[in-house]
Amino acid sequence: MVCGAKVVVTGDGFVPGERSVIIMNHRTRMDWMFLWNCLLRYSYLRLEKICLKSSLKGIPGFGWAMQVAAFVFVQRKWEEDKNHFEKMLDYFCDIREPLQLLIFPEGTDLTANTKARSHEFAEKNGLKKYEYVLHPRTTGFTFVVERLREGNNLDAIHDITVAYPQNIPQTEKHLLKGNFPKEIHFHVQRYPIETVPTSKEELQFWCRQRWEEKEERLRRFYEGGKCFSAAGQSIVPPCKSELRVLAVKCASLLYWTVFPLGMLTLLYLYSFARWYFAAMIVFFVVQQKIFGGLELIELACHQYFKKQQKVHDTKAKIN
């Protein structure tokens, strides 16, 4: 409606409200944002949380919003990330959050440099070199699936392959210059958790198999008819009604038009609004410097009250 991008979704689709881990190849740095088009039609945007690099949490406005939404920020060093992953996933399980967690097992987007590193990894480990994807890092993926499984908070894994048949905006600069993709194709494969292996080794192998399939699927896509069907016809999964989707899009456009204009008007007319705005900026900057982010404060509060509840339950049993 705004940028003129055509979005094509094929495959299995989503079960609205289903708790899942979403794995996707990372073609550009914007993949996570374009996925919203898919979730808008087949799931609920409010359920999605993204695993992304911690440097993004400091971006004014956007990063602060992601902190409020309790996204999972990582350092991309497993020794440092494992403990944080464990606490965040346990927190989601404790509060019974119907989570749809998007992770990129490749760890970074596809560029000439990252492809070269992926080729080096393949040579060292006797693996096939990929042209359209990077070799996935399976440690974080297996940990997430096992932890959510143990917490009984996982219904399925959604394996999504994303492709851009025409222009491919690699970074935010391309979007700021108006270079939005003309088409975005998503192919969704849904795996009920009962069909996914349980052992760590088998789960790692299962993930690598998905990436072998992605490489072949993308090869056919780019060398063939630029679609995810060998016959040239899209297999369109069931979707929410077009009327409902249109209503959500119109409401979103209305909100994001009125809200900024309203805020600017308040800032111009009232000194209180200006002081409040300044105070919020100071608050977000200071709390991140001291505590590391709002999502960590939320996590710490949960752990404190959980500990207090255990103490209370223990005393109740003794009495």
C-alpha cells in the first residue's frame, strides 16, 4: 500500500496464535521487517519476538521499542549468550507467552564477505559450498528448541525461505533512498514439534538438512521462473480474510500518520510535553547504561518475584 512491494507467500502458512520457532535464511538485513507482511496475513504480529544483535537495542526509538517488546538481544558469542537465552526462554515459558521467536541460524546476512567465510567453513569441515545461503550455526537453534520444548511452550517450527526476484536492498540505506524490493517471496514449511527430532545431534542434523533444501530451492528460484513452484504456479496457503487484512493495514496507516503529527503538535504547543519527551530520552539512555535494557529489568523483576513466591510456598508448607 505504501511502498508498492508485491509479497508472495506459498507453502503451509501459519496456524494463527500457534507457538513456534521461525527459522529463515538471512538474505538482507531487512528480512525481519519484510516478514511482518507474512505474519500480518497468517498469524499475529504481537506474538513475534526477534533474536537480534545487541547493538540494535541502543537505536533511539526503534531499539527502545524492541526493549519494551522483550526481544532477545545477543552478542553472537555463545559463551556470553547461553545464560541470557536460558533466562529469557524460561521467562517466556513461565508467563505462558504464546511466543513466535524468529531466529537466523546463519548468524548474519548474505554478502560477499560472509559467503567467503561460509566457504572457508565448508572446506574445513568437508561440507558442500553454498551459493544462496550460508552454513547455519546449529548450537543456538538446538538450545532454543530444547528449552521451549522442556517448558511446554512450543507447537511447531516454521522454516521460511525468503527470496527477492528483482532488486535486493541489502541495508537500511537502500530503503532510505527509496529502493524497496519490488517483490518479496516467502515459502513457508510448517513442522509440528512432534515430528522434529528430540536429541541434540539429530536436531542439529535436521537444521542442516533444511539449509540443504533451501540452497536447492533458491537455486531453482533464481535460475528458473523466479517462483517457489516447479510448475510456475504458487501454492497459496490459507489466509485471513482480505477484508480483515485491509482493515488492519488501514488502521495502521491511520495510526502512524496521526500519532507522529499529534506528538509534534503537543511538543510545539506545550512545555510539559517537551519536558516529558526529554525525560523519556534520559530515562531510556540511563537505564540502558546502568541495567543494560528494559527487557533485563523486566527479567530481573520476574526472577525476584518468582524467588519470593518460592520462599512463600516453602513457609506455607512448613506451617
